[in-house]
Amino acid sequence: MVVVPARVAPDVPVAPGTPGAGGRRRGIWRRVLPALLAVLALTLQGTGQAVVLDQAAARLDQARTSSGTHVAAPDTRMQGVHAALDVMNRALTIGDEKAYLSVVDPSPNPAAAKVRAEQSRMFRTLRQKPFADVRYDWADEQFSPIGDQTGTPPDPQAIDIRLWRTFWLKGWDSRPATEQVGLRFARRNGRWMVVGDALQYWVNHNSAELPQPWTVADVVIVTTKHTLVVGDRAHAQAARRLASRVEDTVSGVQRLWKSRTWNGRVVVYAVANGQFLSPWFKNRAATGGSGDSATAEFDAEVVAMTAQSVPDRAQEGTLAELDSAPSRWAGLRMVVAPTVLSYSSTEAREVIRHELTHLATAGMGGEAPTWLEEGAAEYTAYRASSDVTSLHRRGLPESMWTDLRRKSYQPDLVDDHAGFYEGSGHEVAVRYSEAWLAVMYIAEHYGEDTLLRFYQRATDPVPPTPQARETAALRGVLHLDRAQFEAKVGSYARGLRRHFV
């Protein structure tokens, strides 16, 4: 999965008044055995009787062999891990934290105590509303033996495994989603038990994987009528403030875009954790620095999450990659960088309206030209009573004020999804600004109802490419070709500039 940000961090926009300013097949016994042993473990839990799962497996295998059925020698690592996961899954279902922790390292040392505390936190997070249908699957049975830092042979008593954790944010997502996680297992007192986290191993070996916020951080969940915010527990007040700001903007975006594919509910991730931010933003999250950096930074993005059955696993991707199959979406996520939490009310609501526009238009059809996607979102963010007022509120990069003084200025509207976001912060900010001016021209000269029809035509899945959809929309709705449209947008933009010194 690839994540492409949806909103560039501000390029220190210039105030108009001061120019210059996204198996192995297993036999039936191997499937049934872990479940039997898990039930046995839960039944005996609390009685003081030790259940040695590997020994039980060996006895059962011996009985099967003596009955005349040929079987391969069991891999006790696989059987032991499957048995532990079955215990964890059943404990999550019935809400039994003691049973869940019964397969976590009980060793009396600080490291083990830290693991137990983390797993206790995870259990309690996954048991609170709106989480439902949570379970772990080790479908591919891949694992990595653990060696130490001195080059000695791997420890046969410890392995890192990759898991798929299914979860359903019920009432917010249309169906369960799946995230990839990692756990470290080792033998303790004759059993295979959780002894640590292995998420970073799998993230490092598969850069496409995106951790969910509760996997890497202690989170708080804040809900309003239309908004669910997952934020840092240490910054619960900021999460509540963000939820309120999102709630206040939902209805306005719905009225403008009249979406048939978005119910007005939104899940927002706002976690200031490096392990979370780096995979999601690819180290391009806004940090509050200059927008003229060599690589553009972004302050928010919208990502579609699709749900597939394990072992096909969940897939996440940009809206551009997944828009051809919105029926596969489990849900959409708005992800904000930490700087957004410190924005003023006005600045934060501009970011939120931009991202909500992506949510409202996400399921319309095929991929739109990127200038239209981002221009529409910017238009919604800075929509005002007049185009002059909108320009005064938003501003433009300094270089654009200079270009607009030239009578030959014409925008360069970028259709290509990847190309739109490439380059420095300034270069990307110019593309956003030109896209915004193009959409504002449509709204001002043809009306917002026509803008909506234009967007719908530009996402018609029948034409095979965004470029073909753009051509169809320009001709069918505005009765222009691209050269004529760019010329009119250029003239419109130069006319707007003349309202400012």
C-alpha cells in the first residue's frame, strides 16, 4: 500500500494585502488441536493446575500414530503459538483479561512486567467501544528465529511472528478491517507465550505496512455524533478539541457536495508518535518548519482501508488506487499531523474542511484529475462570500503574485497523482494554489451546482484514465477544451490579483 498525502502543509502563504508575504494447507488435526488445547487452558485457568501444551500435543500425536494414521512430527512452535492465540481470541470475545494475560510472560523481571503492562493496555483498548469482532490470525505461519547481537545461532526458544488482527469499528466502518502486527513468542515454563512486540521487524521488512495508532501508542477515543478521534491519551484535551472542530464542519461539507457515498461520519487518527507517523506520512508530516524544504511536508491525508479475508490480508492505499472498488472499503481515515493539534480554530477548520471534501467525494466513481481533487478540497476549505474574500483569506505563494502580474500567465494543472505531490514544499504549494484557482473559477462563473456536476462527470468510470475523464467533463459540462479552460482560468486569476496592491 502506498499513502499519498492529501493536503500540503502551508507554504507560508503570502497575505494578499502584503504581496511578498493518500498455505500452507494444514491437516484437520493441526487445525483442531490448538482449539482443544485453548479450551483446556481456559478451563483449568485459576485452578492452579499447570497445562503443558507441548506435552499434550505430543501425547495426542502419539495416540494418532498408534491408531494407524501416519502424521508428520508436530512443529511445537507452531502448535504452541496457535494455542496461545486461541486463548487470546477467546479471552477478547468474553472479556476476560486474566485469561488473555495467562499466555503472556509471567517472569518476575522488569522487562516481562513491561510486556504484561503493554498487553493489558492493548486488551483494554480493544475491548472498549466501538471495537468489535477482534481476533488474531497467524494465517501464513511465517516466523523469524531470534538471534543475539553477537552473531551466535538463533535462539530456538524465541521467534518473531507476523499476525493479522481483525477489528471492526462498529457504527463507523461498514465492515471489519485488518491490520498487520507482530509479536515475539518464547517458551516459558513449557509453554509458548508472548514475551514482547515484533511490530518494528515487520514494518522494517515491509515498508507498505501501516500500524494502527493503538498498536504503538496509549490512545484515548473521543466520539461525537459524527466524529471518532483516536488520539494520544496524554493529550486527551487536544483530541476532544479536534473532535469538536470536526463535528462543527461536517454539515457544511455535506451540504456543498451532497455525497451519496459518505454518511457524514469520520474516523480521525491524531497520534504524535514517531512509529505511527513515519510509516503513514513517509517522514513527510508537517513539523511546523518552512514550507520551502527540499521535500514537501503535509499536515493531513485521507486513506481508504479495504477489508479482505485473511490470509489475503487487509490492504490500504490511496484513494487513487482503491477508488475503482469502493465496495471493498472497510472505511476511510483522516490522519492529521501533530502540528494540526496546535493550529488556531480557523486554521484547523480549513484543514478539516479540505479533508472532509476528500471523504465526501471519495466514492463518486473513478479517479479524478488530481488538480480537481485538490482544488475542490481547497475551495471547500476557504469558501467565502466572494472570490476576492477567499483569496484574501488564503493568500498565494509569493512567486505566484509575481507570475500573475504577467499578462501571459496560465496555470499548469497537473492530472497525474504522483507528479502532483513531487518536489519542494514551494513547488507543491504552487500546484495546490493553481488547482484552487481553477476550481474557484468554475464555481464563480458557472455556480456550485455546475461544479458538482463537473466533478461527477470527471469521476465517471467509463473513460479509462483521469485525463480522459477531464476531457469529457470539460467538453460535456463547460463546453471547453483544456487550452481554452487554462486560458480562462489564467485570465480569471490575473483579474483577481488586480484587487490587491
